[in-house]
Amino acid sequence: MIKGIIFDLDGVLVSTDEMHYLAWKRLADELQITGFTREDNRRQRGVSRMASLEIVLEKADRVYTEEEKAELAERKNNYYLELLEHMDESAVLKNVKEVLAGLKERGLLLAVGSASKNAPVILEKTGLLPYLDKISCGLDTTKSKPDPEVFLVAARKLELSPGQCLVVEDSAAGIEAAAAGGMKSLGVGPFYRLLHADYEAPMLCEVQNWDEILK
Ligand code: B16
Ligand code: MG
């Protein structure tokens, strides 16, 4: 029986994907990388900052040193943080707070399992913190999805076994990570049909079969 739910953040609870895209695009433009597209950005969903940078640099016409890559990742993050400054509760996806409150009422433990090192800031700015029992994010982990580390850390913080947890994700890397960690998954978001999750819905607020999913 499911006792805890681990939610990915970007694309599941809040909409930050456009801000990530704009920040990476600004960096790509500065590097005169012309072929960076929204399709490339789709592949960046759920993967770490450094892995996302590698996707941008696939189309570069030169090789970058590790030192240069660290600077580029930091530069992108600064652009992203500039965009986050304007973030507020309006970034929360439709009816997410109501869904979280309903799940809490059922007695479930709720956590975030996000690759983002900015997860605590985002949760604070959007008013989502009070709805969550624990946070596991890029600050707690060294391996990025599809490695299950971020979800295993979340389960440990909730004091549950992986089999007692459900992961809600919008990325292929995240669904793979859930399976690798021995957790059932619910795929949501624009690509939900492509994710091969155990359960699926276009958005969190459109999930109809919670009884079946949580049994
Ligand atoms: P940061 P999630 C992920 O968050 C994003 O989907 C992904 O695009 C981003 O590269 C990653 O966080 C790292 O974010 O640069 O803020 O540390 O979907 O796992 O909540
Ligand atoms: Mg995501």
C-alpha cells in the first residue's frame, strides 16, 4: 500500500520549464550556438544542470574545458535566478494545492524529489512549503536522474520503504529513476503518453483514479 508520494517539482507542481528554456537559450545565443531548440529543452527536463549543459554544448563547434563548463553552468543559473525573482504563487500548476491538501487528508506523507538545487527557493516563493513533509533535491544528491538517488533520499527522509512510495514525474529520466528505485510511477505533463509510467494523466489535477493508484 502506498503511504508516501514523492513529487518531482518542475513540470509537476510548478511551471519553471519555460524559465529554464529562456536561460539556456540566452547562454546558447551568447555562445553563438544557433541550433538549440525546444526539442533539446525537452531532453533537459529532469536532468541535472551539468547534464543539461552538455545537451546545449552538443551543437557547439568547439570543445569546452571542465573549468569553462562550470562557469557556463553558473552563468545560466544566474540568468535563471533573475527569472525566478519574479516568481510567485501564479507559477503553481492548476489546482496543485487542492490536490496536495486532499492527499494529506487521506493520511499520506508528501515529499519533493527534484534535481533542482533551486527547489527550496521555488517552494518558498510559490507558497508550497507548508504542503510538504520533506524535500530531497539537487543539494542532497550527487547522481542525477535516471539514477534513483533523489527519490531514495526522499523515501528515507519520509521513513518509508521504496515500495511504499509513489513517484509523480513529467520526465522520462524521472520515470526511469522511479523504476530503478523500486517505486511505482505516475506520469503527468505534456509528454505523459511517452513516459511509460505505471499510471498516467495529463495533469495532477486530472488524476481520477487515486483509489486504484494508492492501493
Ligand atoms: P537547477 P525537476 C529539474 O527539476 C529540471 O527539470 C531540469 O530542467 C533542471 O536542469 C534540473 O532541475 C536542475 O535544476 O539548475 O535549478 O539545479 O524536474 O527534477 O524538479
Ligand atoms: Mg520535472
